[in-house]
Amino acid sequence: MTNETHNKAEQDQDGADNSKYVKKKLLAIEAAAKVFADKGFHGATTQDIAAEMGIQQGSLYYYFKSKEQALQEVCEYGFEHYVTRMKKICDKDQPFEAKMLAIVTSHLTNYRSKHSAMKVHNDQRLYLPTERRAKIKKLGSEYRDLLEQVLAEGIEKNVLRANLDTHFIAYSIIGICNSWGSNLVRDDDLDLFDTIEQCSDLILHGTINTTPKM
Amino acid sequence: MTNETHNKAEQDQDGADNSKYVKKKLLAIEAAAKVFADKGFHGATTQDIAAEMGIQQGSLYYYFKSKEQALQEVCEYGFEHYVTRMKKICDKDQPFEAKMLAIVTSHLTNYRSKHSAMKVHNDQRLYLPTERRAKIKKLGSEYRDLLEQVLAEGIEKNVLRANLDTHFIAYSIIGICNSWGSNLVRDDDLDLFDTIEQCSDLILHGTINTTPKM
Amino acid sequence: MTNETHNKAEQDQDGADNSKYVKKKLLAIEAAAKVFADKGFHGATTQDIAAEMGIQQGSLYYYFKSKEQALQEVCEYGFEHYVTRMKKICDKDQPFEAKMLAIVTSHLTNYRSKHSAMKVHNDQRLYLPTERRAKIKKLGSEYRDLLEQVLAEGIEKNVLRANLDTHFIAYSIIGICNSWGSNLVRDDDLDLFDTIEQCSDLILHGTINTTPKM
Amino acid sequence: MTNETHNKAEQDQDGADNSKYVKKKLLAIEAAAKVFADKGFHGATTQDIAAEMGIQQGSLYYYFKSKEQALQEVCEYGFEHYVTRMKKICDKDQPFEAKMLAIVTSHLTNYRSKHSAMKVHNDQRLYLPTERRAKIKKLGSEYRDLLEQVLAEGIEKNVLRANLDTHFIAYSIIGICNSWGSNLVRDDDLDLFDTIEQCSDLILHGTINTTPKM
DNA sequence: AATGAATGAGCATTCATTCAT
DNA sequence: CATGAATGAATGCTCATTCAT
């Protein structure tokens, strides 16, 4: 619990009807996310973020103690429900293919809804000092671990090839999904469900034609 | 004799024995690449680059007219032999699998040799103003086009599944390779050839076990 | 509410009680005028201007968007009430000699009150890019036109010699006045009214003795 | 005689056949004059001057020890034959009107031939530190003194009005001439001899019509 | 809850100057 | 004579941050 200062920017859950603050804080995070996504952390100015919110530059400090904290919060926000959702998917008793589809869907859908924050998480989190990255890192490994478990299960059940390196495949899946996630953010015309389907298909079946040649 | 401008930073191809300049200019590009890769374009300072080269900040402007131009040159440098190599691979008369392996090898090897410049190209080129990105963009599409051709060939020869969307697959391959490329840059212990093999395998065969269950 | 830009330096006429800003902005213009007059536009630093105001260098940019804009505003300020006053003089129904005296008085008095700004207008306005000079140019021609009209009237009424080139004389009057204006700025001991009288006398009667020789 | 250093830039009259150096040095002064006239002392760069001469920036230091020295030499060069010529005019036994015409002619002609240097002398000499201005100042007062003598003579001979303040008139004449000199530099279409005539006429006869009204 | 005003450190860039070759 | 290479100090400008109101 941060009880060192009484700066509003540090107390997030006062319990009472600070609902107005909470709502505006969310807007602040989203504004920061958008601006960081567009210009990068160092390329963005607090003035940019304030303008995006429609407030004055100085007022921003009511919501964030510093620019760095804004980045941290954006990254955490972009990753928040992520692991939670992944856990739910893992816990369900479903065939491997269904799980994989659910995972890809979850990943890419997140890009479309919290797009900016996700992009910021992927591209800009490295500009945070190590201390600030702790929570984000933990979430990241949790996510990867869960994914690896799903893959291990697949192998065990003989659905996946026995010689697969689950660590490698997990990274690759995340890589493909992030890559398409960026495209989804950049290109509004790109169809979400089509992309999901194609990603899953590639991950599952690769590109080689396995039906016997005639 | 270029007697309109005497700024070395503007003349790139004098032909004569300006080999000393050319050599140091290359060092400048590599220093800039390293610094941009580490800190991002906006997070890096010209002082950082100069320090990396072992010269004074002001002297850097003997080699680059501006920080932006440095970024441009790094991006172009990182992509230079890229398309050339891809063309060579495409022109050879080889089975599809061999070509794909060659492509992945080329892509990932480039990351290890010109690692920083490649990373900068991928992550920072968007911070260049559109005019400066023209050449880079052209190289990018050429690369993608060549890759799509290879895939189309594979489909035609019945090596690849007929229902593949070459555009989608091309993007995905580039996505996986860049994702692993970043890992190769970040983690020196990662084995290059192992990574190459696993990437190719995933792209070709996916994850699903196709041998009949017993 | 201007909510597109929140840079004070861009909003000049808010109307409301931004009187504090307006007052300090005026001080800023006068400080800039003094410094530009002393050291020339390129020889002056923003640090000089800030020091003259007693604020920090960076704070200067709250009042001016750029050094160039400061020069522009100083020039316009130095010329502002100028044409207005000239118009009033022209409109009055007075004999030519009285008008000419009024014009010289107005010109030289302005040097003493807004001395620096006037000097800057005369000596430094050429360092402004053409776009920034538009308003200043317009004011300048208006001034000259009015002066030429006064002269034309004088000729018409047979007070002035018929063979005078009004354009040439107008330029010359401005030349003499500016020349003495500079002296007035440089030398505080110079008597304003004496200078005015002598200037008018020279312009009107030249130097030649017209009383018949004995 | 400066015999402290052996820098070529300080030895001007070696006696031998340094005619090549002398010629190029003159070109250097004229190049500096042009550039200073266009951009002002502080606005001009040594690179500009070198470019104007067609040499490299570093090579300029063969001709000038410093930028300031270049300014000094330009100013002196622009004023050099000036006083000499004035002396010749004064010494001749001519009626006052002829002398005045000769003076104005000399002044304005100089602007057309050494135009840039003259302009620099007038507008930029103040940016020199006091020590460097000694010679220029001396020349300036000599010039003014001679002019005042001519005027005093005119009064004595009853050609000029007895109540004239020679000091004031001398300054005014210089003021008018410089003002038109600048115009001559700026506007190539302006007719030199027409300007000379009109200036003399204004100085001598003023603007007032002295012929009795009918 | 928000803002206007100010700050001060940092940054890209310029430029006069030097000097070995 | 001339240049290429380098320097380092200065300068315009930006921006995160603070704080009284």
C-alpha cells in the first residue's frame, strides 16, 4: 500500500464514491495509451496526452505522478484481463484445437478493444526501468507458462507432434499473434475473425500439403 | 568537385579515395544502430551515438546532417542486402522446402550480423517522416512480393496447401522471423541454427500431429 | 475557449481578464526590443532577453513561440501607432509647414519613447523571412504614401517647389529622421526639440542663403 | 607593424611578389563584404564567406585571423579612399555648390562601387569591440570634420545661411546620403546620377518655394 | 479539480576555430 | 595553399515537473 504521500494520483481505491475520479483516471490511461502507441514513449509529450484528454498539461499530474508512471499503468492495463482470460481458457475441459482457437481469439480480440494499450505494452515496456516492470514481467511469464502447459497437454494427448519444443512454440505463437495484432491496430479494414482463423490454421497445420499427391 | 556544398554529410558517393571517410561513416551508422536499438529513436541522444563512436557530439554532424537522417540511413543499411539475397534465393532452382529454409536462414542470420540495424528498421522506422521512408517502403514491398511468389510457386507445385492465402502467410512468416530475430538480438545464448530449424519446421508443418494415431 | 492549442504564446486576444499576461507580454516585447537594438537580432540571445526581463530562458517561450516571432512583434510594436498618428496629422486642416513639423515631431518623438523598437524595426526587420514581414511592409508603404500625399498637397498649394519628386523627398525625409532618430537613441544628451526644429528647417529651407547678398 | 606572429594573415606588404596573395586577399575582403552586407555580421557564417570565394571553410583562416578581423578589414576597406577623396575635394578651389555636388557624388558613387563594404561599414561596425574600431572611428571623424569645414566656409562666404549648425548639417547630409546609398545597393534600377542631383538639390534648397507667389 | 505560470535541465544543431597533412 | 577532420562552446528550443491559486 502506498501510504507515503497523499497525492490523489497514488490512491486508487478509496472505497467511497470517488467514482468520478476513477472514471476520469481510466480516460487518462486510455489517452496516454493512444498517444504512446502513436508516438512512442519518448516521442510523446505530456502535453499530447493532456490535449487528448482535453485538459491542461499541468492537470495531468492529478492523474499520474509522472510520465513514467503513466507508461507503467498503460502497460499493466493492457495486460490486465489477459492472464485472467487465459486461465479461464486453460481450465475449461476442451479439445486442444478449441483451446488454441480460444487463445488466438482472446489475444487478437484484446488488440482490437484495448488496441493502443496492447501495442504500448509490446513496444514500449522496455523503456521502463526494471523496478517498474516487475508486475508486467510476472504477468508475461504467467501467460507464457499457461500457454506452454496447453501445448504440453496437446503433446501428451498425442494431438501435437511429440518432437515439439513447447517453449519455442509458445514464443512463436505469441510472435505471430503480436505481429497480426499490430496489423489489426494499424489497419481498420482487416477482418478480425478472418485473421483469427488464418492464424490458428497456420499454427496448427503449417503450410505443407499433407494430402497424398495424385 | 562538389563546390555547391562542402558538407561531407551530403556527399555519399565521391568515388575517389575518400575511403577514410567511408569507413568512419560506416562506423557511425553502426554506432547509431546500436544506440537506436537500445534506447529507441526518441530515447537516444546524439551524445549517446557520439560516445559510442568515441568522438565529440558536434563531430557527429560531420557524418549525419541530422538525427533523423541517421535513423534513415540505419534503416536502409539494415535492409540493404536483404532484398538482394532474397532475389538470389528466389532465382535458384530448388525445391520449395529448401527455399523456405534459405529464406528463414537469411532473415535470421541478418539479425545476428546486422542485428541492431535490423531491430531499428523494424521498431523505429515509423518515426521517420513519410518522405524519408520512401526507399525503405519500396524495399519492404519488394521483399514481401518475392516471398509471396515463392509461396505461390509452392502452391502451384502442389507442395503447399491449395487454400492458403499467400499474402497472409507471407506476413506471418515475416512476423515469426522478426519475433525470433528480436530474441536473437536480446539473448546471445540463443542458438542461431536451432532457431532457424524450429522456425522453418513450424512454418512448414504447424503443430498438429498428422501421423495416424495408434 | 481555445482548446486546440494551450500555448499562451499563440493566443493574443482572449479579451477576458488575462491582463496579467498582457502586461508581462508587453514587458517581454520591450525587453526584446532593447536587446535586439543593442546587439542586433543574430547577436542577441534568448538568454539576453530573458535576463532583461528577470526570468529564466525557458520561460521566455511562454511569451514568444520563437526568437523570430519576438523580432516580428517588436517590429510591429515599434511601428504600430505610427501610421495612426500620421493619419491624424494628415487629416488636420493645417498649413504645410505645421504639418511637416508635426510629422518630424511624431517620428522623432517615437524614437525617444519606443526608441529600441523603432531602431529594431529600421535595422533588423530585413532579417525576418518574407512571410513575417507582410504586415510591417504594409504599414511602411502606408506611411510613405501618406507622406507623399502631404508633399503633393504642398506642391499644389504652391508652398513647395513645383519640380520636386515627392517620392524622392518622402524617402529623404524618412532617411534624415531615421538617421537622427538613431542618434537620439544612442545619445541621451541630445535635445529632442532642438533636433526636431533643425530637421524641419533643413527639410524646408535647405542650406543655401536666399536673402540677397549685400 | 605587427611582427608578433608569422601568420600570413597578418603580413600584408611583404614587398616581394606576393601579388597573388594580395589579389586573393582582396577577393576575400569583397566576399566577406558581400556576405556581411546580406546577412549581417552575426547572421553570416565563415562557411558563407568561404563558399562565396569558392574555397573551404578552413582555408579562410589563411586570409583572416578571425571573423571579427574580417569585419574590421571590410569596414576599413569600405572607408579607405573615402577620406582621401574628401580631402582632395576640400583642397580644390571651387565654389561651395560644386564642392557639395562633388561630396554627394563621391559618397554615393562609393556605394555603387564598393557597395557591400560601405553598407557593412554603416550597419555592422558597431558589432566590433571598441579596440578594433579605433581606426574606423578616426576616419569617420576626419570625414565629418572635413565636411563641417566645407560648410563653415560656405557660411563665411555668405553662400549658406548664417544660422546653420554645421555639426547638425554635416550629420544630416551623411544621413541622407547613407539612406540613399542603401537604396542604391538594394535597387539596381535606381539611377545614380539622378539620385545625386536630387540629394544635392534637397540639401541646398530644401523644399520650400522661395519664388514670390503671383 | 484544474489551471496558469514558471522553471531548469536536457537536447539537437550550428559554428568559429584549430591543425595535421 | 588548401583541405578534411575534429572540436567544444554556445544557442534556440522542448518538456517534464512544480505549485500557488
